[in-house]
Amino acid sequence: MTKKDALEQIAHGEVPMRSRWHFTFQAALIIVALIIALAAAIYLASFIFFIIDRDGLLILPRFGWYGFLEFVLALPWAIILLSIILILAAERLSLRFFPIYARPVLFSLTTLLIIVVAASAIIIRTHVHETLENRLPGVRDYYAQFDVPLPTDVYTVIADTESAQSGITAHDATGAVVYVALYPTTNFIGSRDIDPDDVLVILGSRTGNTIEAKSIQILNTLMSWPEKINSEFKEDNWMK
């Protein structure tokens, strides 16, 4: 349609006229939608970090590529995908007010991602989720629905004997005696010297009372380890 055709349509009343309030109301709706989408994305992103820390998933990357793969598989992917959808929605809405014709979409997405990550980091550092969980009725039960269990092949045991080339004897939280089989391919994170009463976190497979260790780390302190593991040791009085 040429400019002349458009002017003729306006002159003949063929183009519907809308008041300023129509566009103001439309702009307000878009702004509200943008704020809601961005706020929801920030909340979900911070909740993802909260879950990862609370449920002990951060221990997994410490065990090399095998642990990193377990970490990726254990992530709450449904929440992550919802966060990505909200960020994409916020990016689309933001273009209605901040059109970026000369820059790629990646620029606006990166900007929004930085905002979401930075705001999420502030929420995590100020312990907002912990406060909500401890002070608001029903929040703890609601958050419990999103528990992400550690993979079934992560074991915590106490060594009963010193390390030998083929393996060691230990016991688990129930007091059951287990044999930790060590192989030349077993990946030790840190020291290979295991002493009695050392706390071990092991990635591997268990058959009966034998754990075949793929990766193993000695814990002489639990201060830097997840609350799930800390509370398990405290409840069983493993730490003197």
C-alpha cells in the first residue's frame, strides 16, 4: 500500500481511529506482562540455584567428568525450561519498547540473562528462599515437592581400615559393613591415603555389600559439604 492509498483510506474513514487511551492501556499491559515475566524468571532461576545447593548437587562436579554428567542429569530441567521460556517471552516483550534493529537478538537475550543471573545471585546471597521456607506456613511443604535426590550411585561411608590396593572395609549410615572395591581406573579427588574413620563420598555402583568405586573423595571436614550430607552425619553421630 502506497502513502497515497493510505491517505485516501483515512479520508474516506476506512481506517479505524483509536484514542490515545487505547495505546496507553496497551502499553501498560505490555509493561505489566514484561515485569511479571522477568520477575518470574528471576524467581525460578534463584529457586534452581537454591535447589542445587540445598539438595547437594554441587558435590557431583567435584568427581570429574563422571560426576559432571551425573550433575547435568540430576538438574531440575522442567524448571530450567520454564525459566528459559519466560526469558524468551520477556525478550519479545522488551522489543516493543526497546527495538534493537541494528543489533542481533542475542544482544537483548544476553542482557536479560545477565539481569536474571545477577538478581538471582542477590536473592541467594540474602537467603530469601531459606527465610520463606522457615517463616511462611506451607512453604516448606511446597518446596519439599521439588526435592532433587542425589543419584542412587552416590554413597557416603566411614572407613574402617586403611586403604589397600584392591579396596577397603567401611560402614554406611545404618552401620552395615561394606567393601569399597578400588581399581586402577578409580578416580581419587585429592589424597589417595585413606585412614580409619575417614568420611568418604563415593560415586560408583553397589551390589550387595560391595561398592565398586568409580570416583572417591575423602572428607575430613563436612563444613563445605551440602546440608543433606551434613545432617546425615550429625544425626548418626558420625562426626565427633
